Amino acid sequence: MAEAHSIAALSVSLTHDGISVSYDQKLLNEILHSFFRAYKKRVAVFKNNFYNGIFPANAYTLCIVVFAISIFSTFRYDLSFGVYQICNVAFSSVKNMRAPCFSTDLFQDIPNGKNETIRNGMLSQSLSLILYSISVWFVIIQIIRLSLKCFLFYKGWMFENPHVKPLSKASKLWLAILHLLSKSGLMLHSFQGALPHLPLPRLNDTLDMHLCTMRPICTDKEYNELVQLTEEFRNGIGRHLQWYLVIKSFLSINYVADWWEEFVYLRQRTPIMVNSNYYGFDLIVSHPTHIQAARAATMTWAALLFRRMIERQEIKPFSFLSQYKIPFCTAQYERLFNSCRLPHLEKDQFHHWNDAKYIAVYCSGCWYRLSIHNGKRLYEPCELQKGFEAILNEKVSPDVEEKYIAALTAGNRDVWAQARKNYFSSGINRFSLHEIEKAAFAVILDEHEVFYDPNDSSKLDYWASSLLHGTGCDRWFDKSFNFIIFKNGRLGINAEHSWGDATVISHLMEFCTMKTVCECYYDENGNADGKVESVPKYDRLRWHITPDLNTIIVKCFQTARALIEDVEMALLFWTRYGKGLIKKLRVSPDAFLQLVLQLAFYRNQKKFALTYEATTTRLFREGRTETVRSCSTYSCDFVRAMLDPSQTREERLRLLRIACSYHQTMYRNAMCGKGIDRHLFALYIVMRYLKLESPFLQRIFPPTFLLSTSQTPLHQCEEVKDTGLDRQKFATTGGGFGPVADCGYGVSYIIVGENQLSFHISSKRSADNTACFGFFINISSAKLRDDIIRSLEDMSLLLEG
């Protein structure tokens, strides 16, 4: 559209009176502003990349190096081992080189203090000195950055618990140096180039750990068969596949990240709604305004501030143990805004655009394009509210087909890809589709209301269901994220998973909610505070929907509705105790809650099952996630002891501590790149590429995790000042996801504070009363919630005696 704008802004015609030039001054100003805005952004990106490339040094260190070498050169100390003189002679050999401000040759003989002459001019000496100094400075920086990468490879601090035993001297020194580095004006990507590569585990270690995790869920016969297959793989094809991974680990930054994104997400052909996308919640207790347009405006404005902070790299590169300033990989932030998943046959693509000056808005069955920039600045919250109000108040009757067009993003990926190719490659459909895909993000003005009622859990269940899938046609599931603003001012978020993980979305949500609520951007009536100087423009997006396209839309909507009706959500907001009581036992709160889930699942299914807990590997460059297999021999021993009336409290506590300690060790190993599942996954992909066969890999893939769990991170936001807030008042329930296995559970949990916990439980109704892997199962999210409540109560009695 930029070319069309340019043609409309300036036209040249030939008349009888000569050449006539006409132009639109306002449109030309807009084009010029867009040009200069893009130019300034490119300059800023270059500047930030330069500073990140020389971190932990800065531009002042170049001056120091030039000054130091100049001093040594003055006193005839040649630290270059002859290189400086070679450069000097090379410049001196240039004839007739004169400076504009001098009339004499600068390369004439200059006598020195010993009445000797040297064939050097002032200009040649200066150029030689500067070039040599820059070279020395560059080499020093590379040595420092290589040392920093080796320095960040140290992970000993992770295996030390300061609450039990003081940190070692090595860890104290390591953390002290990190703390000093954090004082040097860090930017978002300062550590990015210095982060170590994800290490490739040894084959024997992975296979041994895999056998340990399978022992508690296998019968003796199954385990013996697995041991035999493992040994055949270990001594046979496994070594061959491992060598390919060794080569890939040397040639790439991360040996598994690209394959993980491609094969787990982008090649997924089933609907990404429920199966891949996940959701996040609003504040649960605090409700700053009941006005939908006001809440949409302030959240949009806060998100745009977050986007600007990412572009300027003003966000601190820390996401883990902020008190220790541990750097994490920040690559995922780059694709948070102006991004969309694009459907293609066999494999989707995820595309990111450099800029977007509008957002996509869905309201009453129609899609809109709402401006967020007036040509000079971002619109203020009060101005954005006027734009949202105009959309809400627009009296339109959407076409029946238009209302359901977003269902294409909720259906089968190949169906959507073929429809996009056939019906959205030209004309108004292409324009409207690209407007949504290139938008900064999507805002959904939902016509329903959601509530939190501590005495009625179904209210939260409905809220979670709406965030996860909506009606199947009122979310653009391909966008990097959708803000969902309900009619009564409550909100949530739905995020696409291929571009990044929940830690980044959690950071965004925490920033937006804390920024808008804590810094009081509402007046006494609940409207966005401020003075309206201009109102953002909006345009309704139009579509040309043929009968054939409508048939495809209906098919996708039916697929989405069948999936929606099959999903059961159950939420638990627990306020009887939280981290405060758990810490008295001096065990990891995460390990404690994993044991709660193991106890609840065993009560629910009368058996143990392979359990997935997601942890992060962002301590390494381009790291994403790793699996912690929470069901272990030690956790099973504890569960049996809890269900055995003859066991004493002391014995149960002993087994609890052992199980928690083992789980924490496994968790730390996974974060340090010593996990099991990503390594096995990479071996499996190499086998498929080479078209080989392995009975071992074919048996264990795909692994079926009947219990998939994840903890939502909290307190990542350093960009908003915490002014003594009441954490219970500003608590959130975190977020959740759909069931990973058709006959299993998905459980997300968050440790909100000293006295608050939250669980999000999902399952499929079609799995109830069915046979799964030779077992007759009864799957119910509501029933598992009851079992979790009972397990939490039992654990409380155990801790309190």
C-alpha cells in the first residue's frame, strides 16, 4: 500500500500550459514521517546492536586504548611487534597526500629529538595509530566476550541452597561479578551474544536417566524389554545418531531449538486452538474498571509501551532469580509484537514485521483496523478509549459468513493453508487478511461477562474456557497474542505457542496489569484518565466470501466446536496456605506441589503415569524448554506412604524430603542442559532424516504424558516499581493450556504468594470411561480438582502435625 499512497500523494501531468505537478500536502507529510521514523528506528537498531556486540565494554574503552597506545608510541615503545610500523610505512608511501587545511606536505621529513629523521607524516602516524588501536580494542573485546561465555557456563550456584547451607566462595564470587556487570547500563540483548550454547548430553547419561524414569510406571516384563532395547540402541545405532548431533551442536547455536519449533509446532496439522495455544488471566481480586473500552485502552497502551521498551532494549535481560541477576536468553521478545503464524501446506511459517502502527480489533462479528500512532506519538489511553468506544457504538450488521471467518485459524492447518492460497491471495480478502496478520496484536472486545466468585468455581471455569478457545470464531489464533476484553472490564490473553513460551507472555501480562492498575490510569468514573487531543482512526475490514469459501469456513467452525465441546476446564484458587507454610519444611515449593499432583493423580486413576513438567533452558542461547519427569521411584514411595495408614508422620516427612530433593536435582539438571526428552527427540529426528529404524526410538516416540504440568512464572517485572503493594489484592491465577494427551490431564499452577496457590486443570470429556493403553480410565477435570483439594489438605496436616 506504500506505493499506492505515494502515487496518490504526488502526480505529474502534461498540459497545454506545460508540466503540472499536484500533491497532497497532508499525505506527503505522512509519507515523510514514516520514512524518517523508519530511518530513526534503523539507526537505533544499529546503535543498540553495536553496544550489545561490544558488551561488557563500551565506546569509552576505545578512547582508553587509543590513549594508552599513543602514550607508549610517544616514548617509542612498540607494543605491536612491528605491525604499527608496517601500517605507518604503508600510509607514508602514498604520494601527494595533503590535508585541506595545510599547504605543506604532511609526509615530509620530521626531525626527532635525536636529530634523526623518519619518513612519517602527521596524518599517516595518526591513521596508523587509530587503526592499530581499533584492532587491539576489537581483539581485547573478543577475548573478554569469550571469557564471559565461559564464565556464564558455570552452574554451580544452582545446586546450592542458601537457606540450608551458605553459598560456596566460587558461587559468591560468580554472583558478585554478575552483580557488577548488571550496573554497567545493560540493555535487553546485552548478554545475548555471550550466552553459552546448549550442551549436548552424553548418550549413556540420557539412556540411564530414561530407564530410571520409566521404572516406576512399567511392569517387570515391560521394563526388562525396555532395558534390552536400550542396550541394543546404546551399542548400535545410538552412537551413529549421536555423532550427527555432535556435529550439529558444533555448527549451530542450539542443537535442538530449530527442530523443536519446526516439528512440534509448525508442522502440527491439528488445530492449534486448545492443542497448542495457551491463555493467561487477569488480576483475580482487583477490578480497576467496569468499562470495557477503558480497560481495552489502558492495556493496549501499556502493551505498546512494552513494545517500545523492547525496540529500545530498555527491558533488563533478567528473568530468573532477579535478586542474583541471572541472565536469560531474550530472543523470544523480538517476535512478541507485529507477528503472526502463516498457514502453509505441511509446514507453517511464523513471520515478524519490523513495525506496525495499528492493531486488529474484533467486535460484534466484524474485524477492524485501529490506529495507535498519530504520526508524531502513540495515542494516550484516553484517546484510545475513544477509538474503542467508536467501534463498540458502531451500528453494523455483519454478514453471517464474515462473523465466522476467524474459525479458519481454529481448524485443520492444511485446510486453512489451502483456503488462504485459493481465496486470500488477491483482492480485498488479501488486503484485509494482511491487515490482521501485520497488526501489532489483536484486541477482542468480547460481548460476554466473566466473574470471580469464591463460592462458585464454575465462574472461573467459564472464564478459563473463554480465554482458551472462545466460541471458536472470535479469536485470531494465529496472532502472537490476543488481548480479550470482556464486557464488564475483565480481561485475559490467548497466545500462539510456536514463537515463544509462557515466560514472555507472563512478563507482558504482569507489566500491563501492574502498570495500568498501580499507576492509576483511571479517573473516579472508571474511564481512562487524561485529556483527549486527537481520536484514533479506525476502518472496518471487508471480505468477499464466496459459497465455496463459506463451505470451508463452516467446516473449520464445526471442527472447532467439536473440540471446544470436548474440553473440560476446572480451576482451583486455593487460599488456605501457600509458599509460607511450604518453606517451613525447607523444600522446594515446586517440588512440593509436584508431589501434591502425584498424590492427587494416583487417587484419581489408581496408578502412576509418565508426568511432564516444563522447565526452561533459557540460561543458554536460543533455549526454550526441557522436560522434568516428575514421576520417580521416590515420589511413588511417598505417595504409597501417604495412603498407608500404618506409616508414621516422621516416615512420611522423611520420604517427602527425599522425593523433593530428588525432584529439585532433576529440575536443575534439566535447566543446565542435562535433560532427557529434548536429547531423545533430537536423536529421533536424526533417525527420521537418515531414514533409519530403531526399535527403541519407535517404542518411546511419541511419549504419552498422561499428566502434563507447568508452573507459571511470577514477579518478573522490574520495569514497574513495587510501592508496597498488597500482593493478595493484586494476585492473579496465572494461566493454563489444553490437555496434551487425549486420555490425560493438563495442569498449570502458580505460587501466588505466602497464602495463595492456583491450579488450572484441563481434560477431554471423550476420554472418560474409555480404554487407554490397556487401562480403563475415568477422566474428569472437576474430579481431579477435588483430589487436588484433598491432597492439599492432607499435606497441610502432614506439615502442621
